[in-house]
Amino acid sequence: MSELPFSDRADFDDADRGFIAALKPGAVQDDRGRGVWNNDAYDFLADDCPATVDPSLWRQSQLCAKQGLYEVVPGIYQVRGLDLSNMTLVEGERGVIVIDPLVSVETAAAALALYRQHRGERPVTAVIYTHSHVDHFGGVEGVVSGEVPVLAPAGFMAHAVSENVYAGIAMARRGTYQYGMLLPKGPDGQVGTGLGQNVSTGRVSLIPPTVDITRTGQGRRSTGCASSSSSRRAPRHRRR
């Protein structure tokens, strides 16, 4: 403890910057009433670090447990603390672009609803997947109604399939151990993953990209609808 600057609270000031509102309660259920996310289960992090947890992990989890809608800069917002990843929303002339719609349909829908509660009923005019990890595309059907452009790096589908289908069982087993998903949340169990608090357990979806990004600086002006030749939806998958 004496070798690290734990008294430096700049990270906490940065994490609180732009805060607008939290989801209350900080839990999300599916349409059957089953809990798929519960950020409030980490309220124990408000206490001092116990001897059972590495102090750096405790501090990191305190930061990651901050939940709600944040303004990054005018016109760009994030919903944090509703899944392993964060969802970014960029306001445009006709609506909002969603970047990385979380792991699960239910958490993504809750994140969009929180944004709309405070920023108005802007329609989603496009979705961007930054890469092929499930926490950056799995909740897409929670934010999209109808056909909109879906942008992703070229080769996205091949990588998503190879990771989540071919290696899916091994990846799921690894993730269970990596994140301690089955441990009880608390000072003697799971306190966070370092990246986020945990992985939501709702329905995972995938809409194939309609626009491939092939080079740095590539531009596109949305017309508000996907081309008819590439608007097919992938089968819906449920997390096991």
C-alpha cells in the first residue's frame, strides 16, 4: 500500500466527470423476470478494502462499478456499468448512432432507455461494432428496430463465428474461470473483473454488418436504412 499512490483520487474524479443519472435500481431483468444484470450487488465496494482482496483490484472495481449515463463531450454519451463493456451514443442530425451495444439484448435496451429518458426519443440511425468480441455486438437487437446500417471492420463475421461458434464452448468455460462468474459477489468472492464488473447473462443477438470498414479514415453518410441485399439477420442465440 505504501508503494502505490492510493491517496491520489484523480481517477475517481475522472470517472465521475459528465455524470447525468444512474439506472435505479441498477438491475436488469429479462422478459421472464429473470435477473440478467445487477450492479447494485457491488454496493459492498463502498467499504474499505478488506484483507481478502488485492487493493488494486478493489480500487479498480470501485471505479468500474460507477453506473449510469455520462456526457463525454457535447453530443457524445456513454452508458457505463450495465455490462462488461460500455455503450457509446453519438448524436447526429436525425438520431443517434450506437457504438458497441453490450453483451445482452436486455442490458442494451436498458442502456438505450436510460439515454432516451434524459436526451429524448432519438431514433437509432446506425450501429457500429468496433470489433468481434461479444461484449461489442451481443445486445444489438436491444437497440435496433427496423433496418439500419451496421458498420464493422472487414472480416468481422469470420472472426465472430470463429470465436463464438467454433471455439464457443472453450471460450465460455474460460470466461467462467477468468471472470469468476459463478462466485458469490462480495469481499470473499467475486469483486469485479478489472475490465468491468461481470458479464450479463441475457440473450445474445447478432445482426450481420451491412457496411465493411476497410481503411482508416473511411467515411459514410447514413441514409437511415440498410441496403436490401445485406439486411439479413443472423439466428438468435441464447447464452447457456
